[in-house]
Amino acid sequence: MVQNISRKMITEFVVTGFDTLEKPLGVGIVILIVYIFVMLANLANICFIVLDKRLHQPMYLFICNLAIVDMLYCTSSCPTMIGVLIVGYKSISYGPCIVQMFAFGLGFVMELFTISAMAFDRLIAILNPLRYHSILTNFRSILLTFLLWIVGSASMAIVPGTVLPLPLCYSSLKYVFCDYAAVVRLTCVDPNPYFDLMSLFSSIIMFGTFSFICMSYLRIVIIVIKMNSKGNKKKVFNTCLSHLIVIACYYGPTFILIGLTRIGLVLTLEERHGLRVGTILGPSLVNPFIYCFRTKEIRNKILRIISKVEPDK
């Protein structure tokens, strides 16, 4: 029976996206463990960079910002999923649901913006290595990051802006947390125009940033081809490898999901939920470890800390 309830009567939603799982507790424990690792690893990266003045350089400031974005991206969705799966608490109030939807969208946009800013950083470092620190100073890096957060927040205003005026008719949220598609489906209107609007917005942001990254690396490749020294070429490769892995981890699953949809492969709701959880937790878990082990300064910092805590032999 279709619920036809006015918006004033609906004060909370019931998250039912995991109702068909055979072992919800096991899945919840896995998500909880990965979420804890994500938070601890990214927090450790932030602490390493903030506490060591030698790491107060543009590249590390962007890494620090990426860690903050990863923590936001996961925190906007994982606690709800963990609560549903482990505790069995499926209710979420209207206000927190809207906030969660906005925070999740902001995390998505800021991931793209931050990865693009890091590509710009690598381009400047390779294009003008001698003038790198005068072109991209710490102040300019922080200012750029601040502006990206403002632009990201302003652009994501479209999310609550298009949802808040809509009357609600349903209280059963058939997704795993409050994202845009889930909330729009709870309203009394035809969701397709809103899905089309958000798809257009997401495509512009995603392919716009990806095009910028591709153009940056195309310029880097042209510079590398002109180099005569194999040592310099190897140095450039090592400099960019960590960032290229991050790009692959974030854009790869998203493009695969888009490709599967375009070729007409029909995924079950459970498969879509699994892919969604993977695209949230996967890159956020991989990113800090990539920069811990691939970045010499951070790796050496960790090794020094480990050597200090080892008992004297």
C-alpha cells in the first residue's frame, strides 16, 4: 500500500537497504573495521604533516586536505550503515538525513577538486622545478584549498536546494544511507527529472576534473619525452606515481560502474549497494597508505618514530 503522508507527519525515515542481507552483522563488522582503519590512517597522515615543519610544503598540504576529505566522505555515510548493520538502529530523522546527503555530496566533489589540485601541483613542480616554491607557496596552496572548499560547498547547495521544497510521501528509505537518489525517491514527485539534473551536474564535475588531470599529465608526458636523462625521467615517474594510483583508485571504480550501466548490464540492488560501499571505503583506505609508503619524507618520518619506540637491545 502506498503511503500518502504529508511532510509534516514524516519526522524520520527507516533505512531498509540492508534488509535482504543474510549476514548483516558480519558485513557491519567489516565496514566498521575498515572505517576505523580509514580514520586512523588519515588522522595519522594529518598529524605527521602538521607536527613536522619540514613537511609544511604545498604537496603535503594537499595530501593533508585529501585526508580530511576522505574522513568527511566516509563519516557522512559509514556511521549510518554501521548502526543499521550492527546495532539494528534503522531510523534517521529528516534533518540529519538532509545534512548527511549534503556532506556526502560535498565529500564527493571535494575528492575530485583535491585530486585535480594535486595534479596541478605536480605539473608546476615538473614544468618549473626551480620556481616551484615561488609560484606555489604555502599561502597560495592554503588559499587555493580554501577556495575549493567554498566552490564545492556552493555547488553542492543544489542538493538540499532541490530536495527541501518537495513534499514527502514515503518513510521507507530503500538505500543504505541518505544520498540524493534515496531522498528524492521519498518525495511525491516524479524523480526522473531530478535524477537527470544530478547526473548532468555530476558528469560536468567528474569529466571536467578528469579532463583537467589528463591535460596536466599530457603536458608532463611531453616534458618527460624531451628529457635526455633517464635519471630525471625516473624521478618524474616516482614523483607522479602516488598521485596516479590515487586517480586510478577513485575514478576507476566510478567509470567502471558508469560503463556497466551504459552497456545495459542490470545490477541487483545488493550489487549496487556493494559497489557504492566499495567506492566510498576503498580509495579512502588506500590513499593514506599510498602516501605513507610512496612519499619518502612521510615514510622516513614513520620509520624514525618506529625506531624510537623499539626497546633497546
